[in-house]
Amino acid sequence: TVSSEAEEYLEAIYRLEKKTGSAKTMELARQLKVVPGSVTNTIESLERRDLVIHEPYRGVKLTEKGRKIALNVLRRHRLAERLLTDILHLDWSEAHEAACKLEHALPADVIKPLEKTLGHPKTCPHGNPIPTACGGIIEQKSEPLVNLSPKVSGIIVKIIEEKAEVLQHLATLGLKPGVCVEVEKKASFGDPVTIKVGEASHALDYKVASIINVKRTDGKMRR
């Protein structure tokens, strides 16, 4: 067994690996809200246990053993988010933070009954896939909203970052998984992206637009 701190690290490394290919120490420190020195110590400890591989200047990657644990934590986390939103009716913007605490407290024998009670959901409230009991992860094909050209529309699949203030902002604009959006205007890289939701137009910060993943309604996916 690993400690809840080690679980936090492995989950954070998994998320960063998904995003950029590897987890840099500074990024991990920022995500886990700890000082870089303590990240180094914990990474060394995880490496001794064959859970991660640390390559200087390249960052940290999970081993097969580490990935298995990370996916198990992610499964508990995303099912906890579903429990909080579907059963306890917590706002989707608050679910991520609360689930971070709850994921370590859920005993293994509670997970299957919980999943059954929730109706075997495939994704968390933010559209991210829930890993299966055997560690499989089924991703729906999607791409960042910023990839879309003007006059192209897509259906929101998932929000890949779950910061409370961003999720609150997106909810006020009606931007949730399953909603159809159209890119109206896009200037140069880094500039706001103007989108249309129903009859309303909104200028989205480029960073925010880049964490919204959509499936094009024209079926063409940019590689």
C-alpha cells in the first residue's frame, strides 16, 4: 500500500503526463501546492519503490506499477465527484476539491457498489473518463476548442482542468459537456476566441478555450 501523499503525487504525475508528456518538478510543486524541495524528496522515495522514473531535465514519468495506482486513484476521484454532484447535489465547480479529500477515504470494497448506485457512469461531471476496475481508460476522441476555425462548431466533450473559479465561469456561460459551441472569431495565437452558444456570443480567454475539448460536428479531426 502507498500513503495518501504518494497517491496524490502519482495522480498529479499522471495528469501532467497526459497534458505534456512528463511531469516537471516545478509544475508538480505548483499543482500540489508544495515547495519544490519536498517534491524532490518524495520523487526520490517513489523512485526507490519503482513507481516513477526521474530523468534530470526531462521530468518524471510513471512506471507501469505507478500508472496502475494512479489510475486507481483517478477512478476513486472521478466516482467521488459523481457521488458529490449526482447524489449530494454539490455544484460541479466544488466537486473536484472535495473529491481530492474523499478519494483517499473510500475503501476498495465500497467502489463497486458506489459505481452501481451511480449507474456505471463513463465520465466525471467535467466529462473526463472514469478508469475501469481493471485500469482501462476509454477516451472519446476530442480536441481543444482553440483548434477549430471560425464558423466550425463542436460538442463539448470534457473540461481538462478542474479549477473551481474556471468551472464556475464556464457554467455561467452555459459551457458544459454535451453543449454545442461554434467558433465565431479567432485572431492570432494567444488572443481571445469568440464563441457562440445558442444565441449568445462570448469572448473566451485563450487559456480557458484551450482546456475545453470538443468533438467537431463536421466529423473532421485535426491531427
